[in-house]
Amino acid sequence: MIDPGQAVLEVRQLSSVYTTPKGDLQAVDGVSFDLRCGETVCLLGESGCGKTATMLSVLRLIGRLQGRIVGGEVLLHGEDILCWPEEQMRRLRGRRIALIFQDPQTALNPVLQVSDQITEPMRLHLGLTRVQAREKAIELMRKIGIPQAEMRIDEYPHQFSGGMKQRVLIASALSCHPEILIADEPTTALDVTTKAQILDIFRNLKQDRDMSIIFITHDLGVVAEIADRIVVMYGGRVVEVAAVLDIFDGPQHPYTQGLLRCLPDISRPRERLESIPGTIPSLVHTPDNCSYSPRCPQVMDVCWSRRPPEFLTAPGRRVACFLYTRYPVYDLGNGVTAGG
Ligand SMILES: Nc1ncnc2c1ncn2[C@@H]1O[C@H](COP(=O)(O)OP(=O)(O)OP(=O)(O)O)[C@@H](O)[C@H]1O
Ligand SMILES: [Mg+2]
């Protein structure tokens, strides 16, 4: 059930670029979405569409990777954290908003014992002593399904399997009871059973802790399992936002429709799998039109020359496509419209 309450996090027209030898690469281009209390929002899209860049921008970490935020707002309970001093951001990261990085193989420091990596946020943010933090870490590891936690806590990351490493990262992210958890493709490198177990952990987190979760993935199967709402991204932009059932029942953007057509159909097992022809656009010097035009089966003249705004096709449902011009343009509430 979607909580109709106030948004915990509001991302408004967020734009970020990476500096590259060929010029600025627009990795995040006017992205807007909300995260409400206790809901799971999935950020979905092909590789390179800007999912990670969006989240690195929300946490203001993109600057560490030769990127910079060039516009927009990130409102945490109505306060724009893009204006906060860095010291205040440091206290926020890991404490109020925790991020599980994309690759568990590299996200853990290979020369530090797991104990140090799980307890550090608790010692830093909650002021716990080493002994107190260790006790809590063992409790967390148990809860998250790491067997023999009291022994394994003294091991190094290379002694853990991929799925167990992912659990360690989740335990570390949860250690300070953040209100928002951002998980960047936490199941991509896992086998199906481990993936199911990790998804269970996320489902339980939502139920037990009422946590608000942003889950980044390119896997529609994962989306179907855990999302309340979906934000579909393409070429650094949001192309569709809708509740999960609406997306699966009737995707509106031609890109989302294409993604769904790529899903295998169990009633037609021997048919060739579909794919979306063409490749994702370069994000350097992009023309200000619809970046999906070259691949879109329903492309119209206007799509080549103008960027579509987001149209509000139903309450809480929006799509950036000129096929929907009969609907009102989505207004961010301050006279600014999304996209366009
Ligand atoms: N450090 C960087 N310097 C320059 N360009 C970058 C950097 N990191 C990412 N990019 C580019 O920014 C764009 C968005 O990348 P991002 O990592 O956000 O994609 P993604 O949607 O997370 O993809 P994936 O599903 O593969 O993780 C891509 O074109 C990518 O090549
Ligand atoms: Mg990524």
C-alpha cells in the first residue's frame, strides 16, 4: 500500500554533469520524483541512463567522481540539502540516508575486517564504543541471515561469498537506523536464490521498520517483486512515473512499453525474445529533443525538435511523451514544470 502521507524526500529538477574530455556529459537531466514514508520507489532503466548518477547527486557524492550538480533541489522533509554545508551532509550520510553501493565486490574495503566496516558508522554517528557497536553489529548480521555472526564478524571480505558480502553491506547501511535507504542494484550479481533472499530482507525492512527505500535496478522482475512506484529513466531523464501495477497493466511511454515487451512470455516459450532496437544516446552535447526519438516506434515530427514536458495522465502518474499532449503538464508546485 502506498502511504498517502507527506514525501520524505523530494527530488526537483535535479541536473548533474560529469566532466569528460569531450565536454560535459549530462548524466542527470531535470530529474524529479518523490519518496514517501514507508514506500519503495524503483529507479528503472538501461545501463548508462543515469540511475547511479542521480543517487550520487542526491547524496552530493558525485563531486568525488569528477561530476557536479548544475541545478535543482533535493528536499529532505522540505529542506534543500543541496544548500547544506558539507559538514552537515557528512552527518546525514549513513545516518539519515544510507547508500548501498552498486558493486559489493568493491564497496567493501578488502584490508579491513567486516567488524570494522559494520561498526564504523555506529561509532561515528551514534557515538557507540567499540564493544557496544560490535554487539549491535553481531545482532544485525544475525537478523540479516549471516550464520555464525560472532565468528564471521572478524573475517575479511574475501572470505565472504557475493551474497554474504551484499548482506554485510546491508547490515552496515542499516546500522544507524536510517530513515531512507538507497540500494544501487543490490541483487544484480547474485544467483536467483540469493537474490530472492536479499529481496526478502528489503521487503521485511519495509514492513518492520517502515523504511523508505529507493531501489535502483534494470530488472523488471525485481521491480515487480518489491516496488510500490516506479520511476523509469532514459538518457538521464525521467520518462515515466507510476504505481507498479499501472506500469505492468498499461505502460504509457513507448520506452516503458518496449522494456515490457522484452520480458520473456511463459505462454510463448519458444519465441525469440524481443529487444529495443538501437542503443542508448550519448549524453554529451545532446540536442534538446526527445532522446528516445531514434528508437521510438511511434516517433512524430515534434519529437525530433522539442523536448517533451512531463504530462500528468492521472493523479500521481506522469509521462514525458508528446503522445499525451491532451493531458495537463506536470507542475512541480512552484510554477516550474518538469521536463520541457
Ligand atoms: N565518473 C564518470 N565520469 C564520466 N562519465 C561517467 C562517470 N560515471 C558515469 N558516467 C556516465 O554517466 C552516465 C550515467 O551513468 P550511471 O552510472 O549513472 O548509469 P546507470 O544508469 O547507473 O547504469 P548501470 O545500470 O550500468 O549502473 C553514463 O553515460 C556513464 O557513462
Ligand atoms: Mg549504476
